Amino acid sequence: MTVQDSGKAALITGASRGIGYGIAKALVDRGDRVCITGRGEDALKEAVEALGSDRVIGVAGKAHDEAHQAVAVQRTMEAFGRVDFLVNNAGTNPVFGPIAELDLNVVRKVFETNVISALGFAQQTYKAWQKENGGAIVNIASVAGVSASPFIGAYGMSKAAMINLTLQLAHEFAPVVRVNSIAPAVVKTRFAQALYEGREAEAAAAYPLGRLGVPEDIGGAAAFLTSHQSDWITGQTLVVDGGIFLNAGVG
């Protein structure tokens, strides 16, 4: 089936696999042109080929590198003439353990990648296109950012900051740019593998909907938040969690 070109373009960070790839596929499938970023040249090239090199380009680099941010936005503008949508998905979680034992240098790295890079990309896309032409930004947060997150405290803190960044950007970029975030629970990706590997059935049993998330679940949410159907939504965090928060109730 031939997809009609939407005339829109998106930049999605950390999209060579996992949630970012799922979002890229959702936007490509609806007719958007997409630039994806990632650290690995080979993985990025494979993702571009799988998504369709006629509609997708890749720019390799580290999300927290300001020069990479500038190049990614510039390449998107050169290839597509616009950058309507930004999805800040790139993230890291290199440490697992009690918060009292956290190496502060590791915490700084987590914030640099998960939060400051998102702000950098938002600044770049806003100046390059969105300020004058409008658009939408979606930040990928986490349920770890809206609840206590034992043993992944640095990650949870960074995602809480991402949610507040969403509020700040939504307020300052209005009315031309809408900014929202998505807070997924556990999604079956290599990034989250340690949370369910070898015990997926047990992990899934805790979810009222009976399964863990998949990248397509987040892709659908991101597609909605970058569509006209969400034109009156900004500054919100959409929790996509398979109902896991329902278990916090009494009884």
C-alpha cells in the first residue's frame, strides 16, 4: 500500500531500535519524512533501510553532544526543508543500585543524556523551524519519573526532570508549539531487558492488561500527540502503562 506524503517532517533521537524505532515507524507509516539519530553507524544504517531510505535519513552521534544536535537539525532541514516534530527519546540508565550508593559522576551523565540533550534539541528545532512555523515536541519520560523507582533512582530523577522540562517548554513555546511527554512502563526493548529477562510472564502478570508494552504502543501515542487530533493538548504527560498504576490502589 502506498502511503500518501503528509508534507511533515520529524526528528527522532535514539531511534535506531526500541521505542525510538517504533515511533519512527508510526510516523513513516502515516506519511511523515523522518530523521533518526543514534550512536551506532551500523545500527542506524540498518534502521534507515528497514524504514525506507526514500523517506528516512540517519545522523549518527551522541545525544548530549551539542555539535551533533546542530548537525542533526541542519541535516533534517536540508533533506526535508522543515522539522515539524521533535521526539526526544534518547536516554541512558547505566547504573542499578540504591540511591545512597550512587556515583555522582554517573548521575551527571544520566542527566546530561536524558535531560540536557532534550533541551538542546528543543532549542535547535525551535530556532530552525518551529518558532515561525509551529509544530510539536514529544519527550519520552517514564513511569519512573512519576513514582519512586527503587534501584533506578538516577533514571527516575532524570525522567521527573524531563516531565518538568515538558511543562517549561509547553509554557514558553505556546501558542505555536505544543509540548507533551509520554511516560511508559516497562516496554520490551533491549534497553529494558534487565527488568524482565527470564521472567517475562511473571513481570507481565503484574499488569492489569496482562502484558508488557511493545514499541508500537509508544509509537501510537507519539503519533497521536503529533497529530491534529491532539491540537488542544499541551503540557501533559500521557502515562502508557498497561494499567500498572491501578495496582497502587487499596484492596
